Amino acid sequence: MSTMIDDSRLIAEQGGIVGAWAAFRRRVSQGEIGQLPVIIGLAVIWAIFYAAQPAFLSAGNLTNLMLQIAAVGTISVGIVLILLLGEIDLSVGAVSGLCAGVMTVLNVHTGIPAPLAILGGLGAGLLIGLFQGFWITRFRIPSFVVTLAGLLAWQGALLFVLGKTGTINIQDKLIIGLANTFFEPVIGWVLGSVFVAYVVVGSVLTRRRRAAAGLAASSWTAVGLRIGVVAALVLVAVFVLNSDRGVPSAVVFLIGIIVVFDYVTKRTRFGRQIFAIGGNAEAARRAGINVSNVRVAVFALASTLAAWGGILAASRLLAVHQGAGGGDVLLNAIASAVIGGTSLFGGRGTVWAALLGALVIGSISNGMDLLSLEPSVKFMITGGVLLTAVTIDALARRGREASGR
């Protein structure tokens, strides 16, 4: 172990392209490949669909793609937190539909103002998460079983909430505007610049903190390259979205949630506890972490995020129906987290996996819709991509074990 640390410090001290390349090779050899396969895979997917249908990379279609992934991406953030903990939640799809139904019924049928109705939907998600988390920790029942029961129960609750109507149309402008507001180009550029500034500050502070703590840190060249790539991608994305209708509010909500929970998982004690429990729950307990409380909190957060995802979906579709949150919502949310690079074995991953994975899943679905392919083909290809992601995760885990990490 000491030899490995010394090698890491030596590589970190090397400057320029040589140091960056050496660090990259070391990470690959130790199974620390991060999200590089996902990025490469996404580029390949986009290239294939562009060759088959040039309209795939048009500004209008890319804007639609971002709108389509906003709800699932939001739900997937909660799934990432659950997977980091080493657990699973099969109820998030049903929870998203139920909470959207609660919000809509409160607003349309009872006349409650939109802000309170939205809070009602989010509150329902929070209570469901607290209930499921408590049941899992109090009776020591596997999360798979409890949330599977929730999957069935909350679907039934949605049918009960909607009643005989079946479908309720949303007419409130505030609720509709949650996902269907498009910002002016100037605001879009400001939002993009703020995000780039966040990336710059975060990268520099991370590098300095690791160096000050005597840990392996990327060279300044590698940090600069990373910032440059991210800045270029963000500016291109803003340009493309502004070329159509502008930056959608749904995307701003999604990125904002990811930024918040990226900070929580990386910079707070609560986030460190999540990783510790996911890595080894018994060791975390012996270290003084209240494992039960952390688990309940994570399940509560996941269900609340599922509720917000359902509300965004209802806002985009202008209605809630009996199938809300059903279909492939759950599978896509889990697949997005896993494909994005979050380990199924717990303790490894990043919240940004939700965005990358959702882009992969959404791109496959969107591209095949443009090509008018059968749903059967879409499901088979999505399944193949998920299997590939899980295999890469297993191989990376084996590489870490072989290197003694």
C-alpha cells in the first residue's frame, strides 16, 4: 500500500502532458476508469444516429432530448444515492407517479394554489421515503423486498387518488412552467458562465486540498485540460439550446439538483457517511456512524427526488394519468445510474452519473424514435448497453481488488 501511495505522489508531482498521461494510465490499471467509457459510448451513439438521421443533432431535437431526460435524470439522482449506500429502491417510478397525482388533485380538484400543491406532492414523497427507510432499518428487511411492495402499493394508491377520472389535465401556468419555460439567450449564457465558474472553483479547491493533505493530486495541466473541456461542452450546449427555444427550465432544475447533491456527497459529513456505509456497513457502524439514520435519510431523499421528477414529467406532459410513473420509468432511472458509472456494489460513484446515464438512455430512445424502429429493438439495445455497463463495473472492481485498493 505504501508503495502505491508513493507512486501516486510521484505521478502527481510530474507536470505537463507526461504527468497527466501517467496518472491516467495508473487509474486505468487500478480499475479507476471513472466515466470515460460512458463519455466514449455517448459519443459513439450520437455519431451512429447522426449518420443514420442528420436531424438527430439538430438544435430542436437536442432540446427535446434534454426535456425528455429531465424527469428520469432527477429520479436517477436519488437512485445514485441509494446505490452508493449499497441498497436498491424499486418504488421510485410508482412514487413519482403518485406524488404527481397528489399535486394535480390538490390543485385541480380542491383548488389549492400551485405552490402549496407542489409542496404537497413533495411532502408525500418525503413521507413515503421515511416510511420505507424506517421499515427497512427497524425490521431489517432487505430494501429490495420493501420497495418491491412499495412499487405495487403506490401504484394502487395512484389509482385511488385519481379516482374514476383516470386522467387529469393541468392548467395552472406555474405548474406548466416548471418544465416548459425557456430562458432568453442572455440568461442562458449567464447560467452557462455561472456553471463554468463553479467547475473552475471546485476543481482548483479540490486540487489544493488534496495536495495540502498529502494525497495524490492531478497536475495543474490535467486540471486545466479538464476545465477547458467542460467549459467548451457547456458553451456549445448553451449555443445549441439558444439556437432553438432557449435553455429549458427543466434542465436548469436537473443540473441544479446534481450540483447540490454532488456537493453533499463530496463535501459534507453526511456524504462521507454514505460512502462509508456503502463500502462496509459494519466498519461504518464501529466507527460511530448511525447507519440506520443515514439509511432512512437517503431513502427519504430518494423518494423526494422521485416526487420532483414526477412533477416535472406531469408539467411537461400537461397531465397526470393512471400510468404515470409506470412503464420504463423505474428501469430507465436505475439504468441511468448504473450506465453512468455508479457501482452496484456500493460505495463508488458520482451524482453526475445520473446525467450521463440519462443522456445515454435518452439518446437511444430519441434516436430510435427518429428512425421509427420498433420498441422491441429499443429495449434490446438498452438492455445490451446496461449489461455492458455492469460488466465494466465488475471488471473495474476486480482491477481495484487486484491492486489492493
